Amino acid sequence: MSGLNFRRVAAIGLAASLCACGFSRAWAASPWCPVLPSQAAALPSVLRHLDSARDRPPAPLSRLHTEGTLPHQGIYDESIAAKRDLPLMRDAALAWRAGAGTVWLDFSRRYLMAWVATYRPSLNPIDETGFDALIDTYAIIGPSLPPDKRARVRDYLHAWVAGYIEAIGHHNTRSTWTNNWQSHRVKLVTMMAVALDDTSLFDAARTLFRAQIAANIAPDGETLDFRERDALHYVVYDLQPMVQAALAARTRGEDWYRWMGDDGASLAKAMAWLTPYASGEKTHEEFVHSTVRFDAIRAQAGLKGYSGPFDPRSAGALFWLVSELDPSLRPLAERLMPRPPSFVALCGQ
């Protein structure tokens, strides 16, 4: 991040985008994938899920918070319930784009605008990582929004991404600025930059991505999160947002997945490091030597995945996503999760 004034980047991005200028390239179906005719076979299962929620009104909250808390503490339960809106709006948008009818366009539009009107970003990337679905929704249905609503969402996303970039520019030395927290920030910044088609913001996202590769991934592919948490759970949680950022960048013709830092570190090498554990070739007892006290608290509370052997199936969604960048990993993705997540099923190439 050296040499880059993030506050200036944010200001440039905002000034460029709030001028209401036109889009310079065709809209993608989402910041990382098109909806192709070959994905129509995935529609029935997606529609069955959507039909069960057809009459469910959006339930946005002005604030969400689950990070660092246990179920039934604070607003954890309410936040989990509200977050169910986010994948629903994306699935509806994808279903509409795949030809399922305007009822799902109306559904996704209603949910999107309700959240934009209500939610106030906290810039906590763990609480906000699920908003990738809201960003996708805007990228899919944006051209169908009335001009005033489209401008409102664009302004909202610009203020949000500028907030993240400014916060990163003032970061301290805590590990949350280099561990999985930063990976989730990078994902959100990149996806918003791509969805907004903003070159200045995308340039900032690229710099952030490369800095995170340098700070988080060793030349052999081991991640900082593994060293801190002694858990493959957190390797998956750290790499998945970086893969999503790389997928978004691919829509602008850049290969971030294989980009290597000066020491040879790359996202591809991190996935290669994880793959033997996901395939079952290697095993690992989770969190035994974690340096984070909250990991032990969650284990004592009986939360699944915070003790015992790593379950490779928990990496299924990650491997489905990364197989879009490395098709050789598709067989492993299918073994870990026979049916891909709906957004992959409707987007996968």
C-alpha cells in the first residue's frame, strides 16, 4: 500500500462517478459472472427455494453484528435472520436474468431498495461480507432500475466503498488489517468497484489485493490465518473472499488468481497448499494451537467446526468458486459439494 493515498483515490472515485456519466462497458450479470443458457437446468431448484419466500417481505436492519459474539448474544440472532434477505435477493435477480419472469425482478428490486434505504454500513468486514449478494444484485438488475433509484444505489455504494478505502488508509498494525478481515475488505472493495465500473476504485482494489497477497500468503502458500489460528476453517474463510475478488477482476480482463508477488506468493499457491487437506490426502486437528481466545470460547460453547478434525466439505463453496479460475479443481468441488451453491450454478461457466 506504500505510495498510494487512499483518501485521494476515494475522492477521485466519488467525483468521477457522481457526475452521472454513462457506463463505459456492457453490464455483466454480476461482478464476476454472466448467466448463460447452459445454466437454465439449475433454475428449478433455485425457484423452489424462491417460491417458499415469494410473499416474504424484506426485513432489513440498520445495523448487523455477529462478529465476536455467540448465538443469543446482543443482536446476533436478529442479524442472522435479517441476513437471509441477501442471498434471496441475488437468487431472485439471477432467476430473472435466466428467464424466470419479471416477478423475480420485482422481488430483487424491492429487497435491494429496502436494504439501501435502511442499512447503514459499519465498515466491519466480518459483519458485512454477506453484502456481496447485494452488490451482485445491483450489478444484475441495475439497468432495469428507474434512473433515480439507480443513482441512489450508486451513491450508496460509492460512499460505502470510499469508507472502506479511507479506513484502510488509516489502518494500524493489528493483524485484522492483514488477516481474513482484510481479505473480506478486499472482496467488498473489488466487487463494488467492478459493479460501479469505476476505474479509479478498481485501481485501488488491485493495489489492495496485491498488498494482501504480500502480507497474508507465504511463498509456499501458507496463510497468516493458519499461523494465527491453527485452523483450516480460517484458511477457507480467508481465501474465499480473495477468490471472489479475483473472479470480479477477471471481468475486467485481469488474472489476479495467478498474479505473484516479489517473493513468489500467489492466491493460486495458497489454493495449492489447501488442496491436499480438502482432498483428504492430509488431515488436521482444528484450533489446537490458536492464539485467539475467542476460538476456545466458541469451542466450549459447542459451535460446530471449532474443534476436532477439519471437515473438507466445509471448503465446498470455495472450490466451486475457484474452479471457475482453475477448471482442474472442478472434480474436487463436485466431490466436496455435489450440488454447487445456487449463485454458482446460475453463473458457472
